[in-house]
Amino acid sequence: MNGRSAGARRVCAQTGAPTIDRPIGWNAAAIGSKPCEIRSMLRRMGFQITGRLHRIFDPEQKTERFRKRDFVLELADGKFPQFVQFQLTGDRCEAIDSYRENDQVKVEFSLRGREWKSPKGETRFFNSLDVWTVERATDGASRGDEPPMPEHAPSFADEPPF
């Protein structure tokens, strides 16, 4: 037993932000041992998905300092496609400007969640898919680091080149 109660919340001494426990086998020495550094590292770790841009929404200024922009990807899932909404925030809102609906894109994102209590005392939970990067999907992206196939077959002369 580590002496902490299951519901105890810890905060970073530097930022006051809530911290998380280190995963089993985590080598904190590799990135630093401060909880806020570990939290920052985990925030950068995320997911990657490729899909077709179904809808791009206009940016929304939510507060003086916060703005966001949503877009929807269509993901192939057998017979029934899935339509998944992602969000760009702050300076990243322009990351999708060079794309159009129906473009194939690769998106790197983090899964975020939060709890909210209404004035009536009801608790609700919200999830968001916060996008870090958007880039055009290429045929090579699905095959890993493999170079693309040449467009034309090589031609061989009658004489060897040596």
C-alpha cells in the first residue's frame, strides 16, 4: 500500500495542475522526474488516424483568449462509415485552411475528457479529440516507410551499362 487514498488528488508544485500517477515501468529519469513534465509528455502522446474530410466548420471565438475550429472525418468502418468530430484550438485553427471537403488527411490527436457539474448539481462528462497536426494522406502513408512504386517500368538497353 502506498499510503494514499484512492480518491486523493495530487497537483504539480510548479503549475498547480492535477497530476497523474506514472504508468508501470515508466522511466521518469528519461524525461525528468517532475510530475508536470510527465503530464506534459503524456499529453503529447496521442493517436493517429486517416480519413476523408466530410465537413469543415468556421472558427469560433469562445472567449477573449480561446478559439476553436471543428471538422468531421469520415472513417471507413465496414458497411457503415463513422463520422467523427475533431477540434483545433488556438493557433492551430488555421491548420486545416489548405484542405477541402473530400480530401484524404492524416490527423494526429489527443483524447481529452472532463467532468462538469451543472448549477443543479448534475454531473456530465465530455470528451474531445484535440488535434495537433493535420497533413495530406498519401498512398505511401498506409504502407509505412516504403517508397512509392515508379510510374513507368524501367527500360533496359540491349547493352549492359558496364
